Amino acid sequence: MWRWMAISEALLLSACGLLYPSDKLRHRITVNVDTPAGIREGSSVIETRVEEGKSWGDASGTRFRLKGEAVAVDLPGGRTLYALLRPADSGLGDASGYQTRLLWEALRGRGSSSAGGNTSAMDVMEARAAAKEAKVKLELPAHLYPLLVTFRDPADPASITRVEPSQLAAHFGAGVRLRGMAVEVTDAAVTEGLESRLPDRFWRRWAATHKAQMSLNGGIMRNPFFQSLAGNLSRNDFREGEKGP
């Protein structure tokens, strides 16, 4: 259990942060995959910023900001597994909210004193302060995994396929298995370079498909395309925020 009393000063500063513009934190998500050719690893450093509410414990006006990229893991056969910025479980919120809450959720799973009850802005800020102080590194439980996807054809956005954590072999071949994921606090630079894998022409093709589907079968509300994985994802699920430190 985390020794919250030992970091009371950090928690106090965190609470005071509710009255100030923002709090920044960088964390690295690492994905490890077993393959017949050995372990393959991918990681990405993501920065989250919380712009807080107007008063103590008041989430009114709280905004989450995100800068970073999906994790890419190169696997045998030239295929790539992507761990997106958004959660696999939509109940955990959008990409910005999920990445901001990630350490709080992981700490809660370890039995921190914030465990139980509903999440408040104060809970999240206290966990972020604790994580910074402890330079925490945690294995992610399966219910906190991000959404995993791959492309059957790396040049074709329509070939995107969801990958269940227990079913990597079905997509990448016998002997390929998810070993685990971890999240840790870091001061490293935010990861860049996803555009070398998924360049602008890829996203232009993605946008053109969405535009074409908008004019078919009643638009977003009635067109089954917008209930599909390709119809529900966007570039921001792979990369969000401006480049640079």
C-alpha cells in the first residue's frame, strides 16, 4: 500500500493546484509481446495536463489535455500491433480522460487510500502527485488495457481490426501472445514518429472514406459504417496534441 502520509506535502501542493491553471505529468506505456522470434516491445511517452475547476473539490470547468501517440509493436511478418490512446472499455472515458485517470486507476488497484467510491478531481490530482513523488511503475491490469488494433493491409484504413488481448495468435500467428503492459512516470520527451508508419496520405484516405459514408444510408445516425470500428475511430485515437516538448 502506498504510504500517503509520507508524501503529504506533495498531496497538499496537488490540492492547491486545483486553484491554479494546470498540472502536467508524463507517463510511459510499454507493451510486451511474446513471439517465436523472442519478445517484441513497444512504448510511448504521453503527456497529460489537467486544467482544474474553480474551487476546492469542484470539477466544474476541469479539462483534460493530451499529447502523445499510440504504442506501436512490430511483430513478425511485417505486421504491427497498436495500443491506442483510448481505452478498450468505453466506460473509462475518452482518450484524454482515460490517460489522465490511468495512474489513479492503477494505484487504486494496488490498494491505495483513494480506493473505492466515485472518482473526483481531487482523487485524480492526489494520485498524480503520489505517482510523481514515488516515480511509480505499475503493471496494468487487463481491465485498464488500451484498445488494441492492427491493419490487415497497412496502407488501407478500412482493414483496421480490433485485437483482443487474449487473441493475438489469431491475428499474428501461432506463438504470438501478449505478455503484459506497464505504465510508469517519466521525464522523457513525448514520443514522436508515428507519421512514418501512418503518413498523411493514409489519413486523407481515412477522411475520404468517412466523407463518402456520410452521404450514404442516412448519415451518422443510420449508416451501419458508423457503428463499426473504422467508423468510430479517428486520427486522434492514434496521435493527439502538438509536436515538440
